[in-house]
Amino acid sequence: MNKNTVLPCRSPALCVVLSAMALSPGASAQQQQPGSPLQQIEKVLVMGEVMASPNQIVTDPKKPRQPLPAHDGADYLKTIAGFSIVRKGGASGDPVFRGMAASRLNIITDGNMLLGGCSSRMDPPTAYISPQSFDRIRVIKGPQSVLNLPANATVLFEKDQYQLSEAGVQGDISMTLAEFNRKELNADLTSGNQNGYLRMSLSNASASNYQDGNGNPVNSAYDRWSAAAELAWTPGPDTLLMLSLGRSDGESAYADRAMDGSMFDRRHISIKARQDDLNDWLSRIEGQLYFNHIDHLMDNFSLRNFTPNAMMPFPAAMNPDRYTRGGKIQLDLEPAINWQVRLGLDNSQNVHRNRMSMNQLMMPWQDMLRVEDGRFDQWGIYAEIDYAILANLSLFGGLRADRWEAQDQRTMLRKNQQLSIDNPSFGERRQDTLTSGFVRIEQTHNQHTWYLGAGRAARFPDYWELLGNARSGEDSPSAFFTSPEVTHQLDIGWLYQTDFTRVSVSAYLSDVTDFILLEKQQAMLPEQVRNIDAHTWGGEVSAELSLTEKLTLETSLAVSRGTNDSDNLPLAQQPPLEFRISAAYQLQNWHLSGLWRLVDQQSRFAAGQGTIAGLDSSASAGFGVLSVNALYRPSDKWLLSLGIDNLLDKTYQEYLSKTAASVPGFVADDRISEPGRTAWAKLDYRF
């Protein structure tokens, strides 16, 4: 393990960062703006954000962050207390919140539901998201909303949509350079007037294989781009009609498997309409229609040197794709001065197809026919209310019903390269009507806010649990009739805010009936899918304290625990306890900060059990990582941020990490090692 305290300038990016920190010109102190010290300091985000309202966190994805996120959505979420990532390499990790991953998290991009195509989760929804193209990321903890599909948490990537006050052009442009040949360019530009506007979001990101603290390379290179446009008509402040279009693609190398992702082609279109203030009791009506197509390719030859083995003696490729379409209409009502009601209807449909070639030289995948293997159809109706009982006491609640239908179109189940069997559930349809809801009470007193909520989330099994990878059920070679998962959860919390202090505490306790568990029972066969009973508990504590006008401390603590009651085992894929502490100092125009991230060992595991995002393998060691950053604002338009992640060049692995596969030229290990010392610089221009 490399624990050097001398920082050699082993790359141009590191030299730039160190030189800028040491040789920056003196600057006069900026004038203090009105408001609290906590609001005055612009900083690199190292904690995400302290919870701003009960059970909700809102963060700005355009702000610089440490550790330096990759280009996708999961890496931005990891800075928020309670989030982790199932690591696969440099990008495309699966986000995890409070030990819950995949479809237990709603991932919504401007009202669009997004689903990946790979049956092995090579492309979770966040892999297709460029966060800096959005204005905010909003996280709803627990089943405390019914406006979207039921889940353990909802993550909303949102853009502002409003009438411009005057004609003109405005935008944000940023460039990031870092070690391991990391380069990223983002542009978000808006041009228009009071009658409408055109907004363009463009991004390009690439990186070579990174090295861990011992200097060992990790198969982790990526190269991605995305482009999106919004054309909005705003004839008045209360009217909006918008057409959205987007396209993205790229490639990514993986350290945990025998294939890499050589295509991540996404195309989407959305139409949205909104009308506000129709009358005294109808404050808004809005509707949206959307369409997504994911075209994904994985192979064992385009991004790595092909090496024959017993499982794949020839160059091979798989090309799954998924069509998703849906829509939503919602009415916002104000029947009385202390009541707000939201009524809505939503629908989503998706079709998954696949084609593959186990011998690309003789039978190219491009010549193969796509074969449909599954269809899903969902209709939902919901109602959510806010009721102000008193000036400082409010009641919130909601009910939701979802009608699901799924169809199994697989004629055969391919269990491995040598074994295929007839599918006993071929042509079967299943239908389920599921109900979800919540109730929450909130009270404020001076600087304090308390809340208590109870929620129910009834989740229909997803594609990966029912159809993906030809997994079996407990009593059948097919997992198609796996039962829905129902979570009952209690959420409790406290927020405290003064001019100098912000504290948020949130805790949860849940009981899960028919938790959908994956279990590896035989090495050469797919996992078995079965329903168990489980319970989980944990929470997050975040605090920010201004010791002086220039010195600020931040800290966060996150804990997640779970028990598999059916097997009397720990619930698999639960992240270990994590503690972060950061100190920041304002020095004239510079903002200097250091982050110490401490992660406990994880001895509670269930080998071979887990979810579609990953399986437990073994215990993990604890670790601590020290990082530093600096931010300099020479003017209102320019912002320079610099940082060094993993300052002491430590070699470590996250607990929620896949096993490092045997990739020619790379080290195979129990888990994938994280990047060693990484210097970076980010320049932002806003106009």
C-alpha cells in the first residue's frame, strides 16, 4: 500500500493544480453579501447538501464536487449522504440508497422514466444521464410521495422551465481536466425572449484507464457524448408548450466482466404542456408524452484484446435494446386556502429485445434478427394532498394504485453456453394491481422542524428479476411468477437551522414482505430469484457549522442495516457505515477545503446473495481517504476549482464493488480497486 506523503508531480494535470495553489496571485477580499455566513460561501460540494426540507435533498449538479465525479448520474449521487455505488470500473455504476438499488430507486429525467437494456446491468439508467445538463437533482427519501412509481427513494433530474423576462442569450460552459487523461466539456445554452426559447445541452467526456494507489491499471476507460434540445413556446407567464429531443452514445470498459460496453445509444423525444392559474381552485394542469429508445452493445473484442477461453472461444457480441413510452396528466387543485391536492394518471410501456452472436467472425451480430423477449405495461392513478392544520403544523398524504401486465416471450432459457431448455412460462401473461401510499406530519417551531411519516411501496418485479439472464424461480426454471415486493416504512427526522448552523437527522425502519432476493447456487448457472421477508433500518446525519466568518465545518454520517428474516442472515448488499468530515476556509478570493472520508469495515454479508445490481462475496476492510480542493472566483462569470482526490495515494476497495474479472493486462482481485491520487481542475464560465 502506497502511503507517500511527498506528492510527486507525476502528470501535467497534477503540476497545474499544485502550481495554481501555491503561486496564485493575491486578491482583495470580496465584499460580503447580505445573509448568513452559510449562504455567503461558494464552495466545492463534498457532502452533497444538508436536507433542506423533510425527507428531501436538493443539490446543484453544475457545482464542482469532490471526489471528482465521473460523467454520469450515479457518480454525482455518491456525494449525498446515504448513497453508494456498485462499482464496475470508471463509469456506469449502479446507484444504491440505504442499501436499495435498481428499480427500488425511481430515476426520473424531466418526467421521463428511463430503463437500461443490458440484462446484466451494464447500463443502469444513470449511465445515460449527463448531470450537468440539469438544473437540480432532487432526492425524495423513502416512500413519501405517490407522484411517481412506488420505490424506496425517488431521484429527479430536473430542468427549469419558465418564461424568460427579457430577450437574450445565457448559459454555462465548463471544462474539466484530470489525471488518467480525463477530459470533459459541458455546455448549457439558452436563447430566446418572452415568447419562447431554445435550450441546448451538450457534453463530451472521456478518460483512459485509471491506476490504483499501487500503480496497477484498472480496465475503466470511457468515451461518451450527449446532446439535447428544448424548444419552448411561452406566450404568457402561465403557459408552456415544450418539445424536447435528445441523443447520446459512447463506450465504456469494465473491470468486472468478460465484455465491455461498446455502444450506449439513447434517443428520446418528449412533448410537455402546462397551464397555470386557470381559476380560483384549479392552479395547474400539465401533461406529458415521452418516448425513449436504448440501443446497447457489449462485446469482448472492440475495447480489449480478445483472448479465447472455454466460455467464449470466439469474438462475441450481444445487442439488446428497449423501447419505452409513456405519459402523464396531473391536476393541481386548491379547493380551500389551507388545502392543496394533486390528482394524476400515468402510463408506461416498454418492450425489450435482444440479438447476439457467439462467433462474430462467422455470424456478425449486425446480420442477426432482433427477438422480443418481454413486454411490460403499467397504468397508475394517484392523489396527493397537503393540508395546513395550523400555521406551524401540516399533514401530507397520498394514495396510488397501479395496474401491471407483463408478458414472457422467451421460447428457450439459455442457462449457459452449453445448456438451453424450454421455457415453461413462454407466452404467459401476468397481471397485478398494487396499492401504495403514505402519510406524514410536520411541525415547525422557531429554528426546528420535526416530521414523522409512514409509507407503503408495492413494487412490481422488474425485467431483470422476471426475465433477465434466464434466472430461475424457487419452483421453476423461470422466475416469471416472482411475487411483488411490498415495503412498509417509518421515517422520522429533525431539521435545525440558524445563521451559523444547519443540522438534519433522518432515520428509517422498514419491514419488507416478499423482498426479491437473488442467490447464486451453482457457479455455471444463473442466479435463483426468490421472495423472502426482511427488515432494514438506518439513517443519515448531516451538519454544517460556521465557527467564524471564514471557517466552516461539515460532517455527515450514514448507516444502513438489514436482516434476511427468512434465512436468518444479514440482508445482502448493505453498505458499511460511512463518516465524512470537511473543513473549509475562506482566504480572500480563495475557498480552501479538505475532506476526510472514513468507511467502516463490513463484516455483515451473505455470500452469493444480493440483487440484480450485485451479490455479496466476502467481508471488506475499512479505509480512510483524504482529499483537498480549492476554489477561486476571479469575477462573477468565471470560477476555477482545483482538487486532489486520494491525496495520500491509498489503495482501497469499496464494499459495494464487483469482483475484478480476469482481463488480459490487468490485475484480478476480490474487488475493483479505486483510483489512486488524482489531480483535477475545473473551469466554469457563466453568462
